[in-house]
Amino acid sequence: MRKLIANQRRWSRRVKGCAALAALGCAAGGYGCPGAAYARQNVLEGQVSVGGDYDSNVYKDNTDRTGEWKSLVAPELKFSSKGLTDSLMLTYAPDFAYNFRRQADEQDQNLALVAEKGISSRWKLHLDGNYSDFDRLNFEANQNLSSAQNFQRADPATQAEIVRLLFPELVWDPTNQMGYVVSQFNARYGAGDRNLVDRLLFEGAGGRQRYWSTSTHLSSEYQFAEKSSLVLGYGFSNQDYQTGLLANHTQQAPSLLVNYQMNQQWRLAAGYDLLLDSYGNPPAGIGTALNTGDSKTNTPHLEVEFAISPQNALFWNYRHQQVTFDGNGNDTTNQGGQMGWRHGFDPRTNLTSALGLNYLSYETTTPDEREYTLDLSLSRTLEKGSLTFTGRGLTADANEAGGWGKARQSWELGAGGVYSLAQALSATGRASYGQWDSTTLGVSSDYQKLNVGAGLTYGLTRWLSLSLNYDYYLFDTNSVGLANYSEHLLSLRLTAAKELRRW
């Protein structure tokens, strides 16, 4: 009976959150709800996917290789409504999975909306909203692995919490910053609050993690001249954890951006972003560490572009990011810029290259750093697909005792493509390889990482498709606290999608 009452309460909160988002979307879309206006186009679409995922090395350690199978069912319901001056899209997408190795289930509930309303020919409002409720298994820590190894395989929420503690200067983006964090983890872990990080990695492992999150972003765009606009934005997000050792998190994000096309050649974009992060007290007597307090991040930024010709453009950008922590936090200032060139070889082939310089300074005794970067991107559109090639190189110096010395260096190359092999058959491919090497506070770390993957999607019928994806990862290192591993990931999906009604 208690379990039934608890489930009813949880679903009541979900329904309230979903209803609030739906009402907000209808209000932002003006006449965005069905039946509220004439001359509208409303579409209701449904989709369901079933399949399984396989991981050949769930512990990411070659000395303890363990495979894991998961099965899932993922339905999706999408409603879109478009009028003369407004549009609305609502998507509900739950996800139900079962882990055969751990013999336990997981489920997510996701509701999203996108709404746009034209106030006049020059002024429009845009709203994005998301509500998610998670009931997942915590990652299963291996007591024989180091903290750095367990961090690599931790769930995203735990990774974000640890990065907040050990890398307070980062606005965490795992897609672009994972390499940097892994290469610096041992140095920061040794100098940080080891007990707190270990509790996050080991004590919460093996159980369940239940939390819900909401995010809303509203923007107002006014076009004051041709190709010129003023954009005011405000974002609010919240994460509330019912279980585990993670602290609740609330973030507010007002912003201002001015895009100004001065003439046919010169374009200016200037803006200001503010992040206000607030964290609740960690549960279960976790205590507080040096960098666990609330913070404020100020980021003014500027970009100038000069079009030499229709095929060539030069650009310069600069940003000044200052993170200020409440209490005794280690305030940081990160300022830097890029100078680059965009070139179109032909209408289908484009190249972007950029040189960058960043300077990172700390309030406390952590050594200042300066980074030099080189970024390259080449894209090619084909008749039946597209290709993309990317490259990035980085070298950084640290101002430690005795002057500036080499802190870290890395490079990474990547390629990806999509191609239609036949009318009902399409393929994707991807590959990347990189090397990282760092020395901070006397702790050295180096590794190499390779990823090769491919996917196929075949349309069985008009409404039914089958997709298969495969990825191979290789991680090679000589660093203490990290370990070599190789991993095979396999994903199979059978998807049925259909337009249910149009009116």
C-alpha cells in the first residue's frame, strides 16, 4: 500500500509538471492549441521503438571484462500546430529499459515543447521547455578500479557533480571537455577533497538514482534592420534529487545579444551572458568542500566578421568569463579569443580554420595557464550524403615555480559521414583518434583514444524501419590511476512511425 501511494504521488508530480508545460506552450503560441483558431494545420504523429543495447566491457577495464545487455521500449507522441504567425510542438517520449545483468528496470519520462509567436513583422517570441523524470540505476562502481577509472564510467549526473568540485572553472560540456578532465583528473583529485569525491563515486554506487529536471528558455528577437537583430533571453533550470548523494541545483541564465550587419562586408555580434548557480545542501552528511558553494558567471563576448568575397570571410571573437564563488571558493577568470578564416571552395565544400589563445587565472595559488589552439573543419555535401572532417590541436603552459613550463598538449582528428546507399537503405560512419599528455602539480597523465563506428538503417515498409549501430573504443594509457581498455557497443532498433491524424 505504501509503495502504491508513493507511486501515485510521484505520478501526480509528473502530471502537474506536464500540464504546466502544456499550458505554457499554449499561452506562448497564442492560438497554438487545437481548435483555438481557423486556418491552422495540426498534425499528430506516433512512434515506438523496441530493441537492445550491448556493452562488451561495462567496467572499462581489460582485467575485469564484463558484458551487459539491455532491452528497451521507447514510445513517442508528437503534436504540432502551425498558424499564420505562430507554431507549437509538444513531444512526449517515455523510455523503459531492463538491465539483464543487474536484473532491474529503468524508466525516463520526458515532455518537451517548442513554441514561437510572431508579435509583428519584426518581433517574435520563442519558447523552449523540457520536463524529465528519471528513475535509473546508479553506475556500478568497481572497488578494484581507481577513482579516475570509476569517473570515466559514472553516470552523467555524478560526473557533472565531480567536475563542479574539481574543475570549478569549467562550464561542463562532456562532449568537448571529457579529454581535458580525464587527463587532469589525477592532479585535481590529489589536490582536492578526496573524501567527498570518493563518497560520490563509491557510496552511491549499485543503488538507484531518482531525480527530476525542468528547463525553460524564453527569448525575444527584434529585427531592427536587415540581417540585424536584438535578442533578449532568459533561461531557468532545476534539478531535484530524491535519492543519492548529489546536491539539488538551480540555474538562472539571462542573456543579451546584438547582431548588426553594418554593411555588405562587416558584421558585428556582441553579447553578455550571466549564469547564477545555486546548490542545495548535500544529503547524508556529505559536508562541504572548498568549491561547493553557489557561483555567478559573467561572460561578455564579441565577434566581428569581414566578408572578403562571397566565398571568403575572416572573423575575430573574444570572450571574458569570470566565475565568482560564494565563501572561500577559488574564483577564476578565463579570457581568450580566436582569429579564423571561412572559405568556400565551391557551393558544396567549405573550410573553417581558427587560431585561438586563452588565459586562465585563479584567485588562489593554483598556477595560471595559457592555451594555444588550432581548429580545422572541412565539410562536403554529396548528391546522396555528406562528409565532415575535423581537427584540433592544443598546447598549454602553466606559470608554476621557476616560470612558465609545459602543462599539457593534445591533438585529435575526426571524420563522419552519411550516405544513402539505396532508396530504403542509408549508412553512417565515424572515426576519431587523439592523444593527450599533461603534467600538473607534479602529476603526469597521458593517453590515446580511438573510436570507429558505423550504422545502417533499412526501411522495411513505409512505416517500419530497422537500424543497427556499432562502435569500437580503444583507450591506451601509461598513467597511474587509469587503465587500458577496449570496448564494443552494439545497438539494434525496430521502429514504427506513423502520422496518426491531420486536421
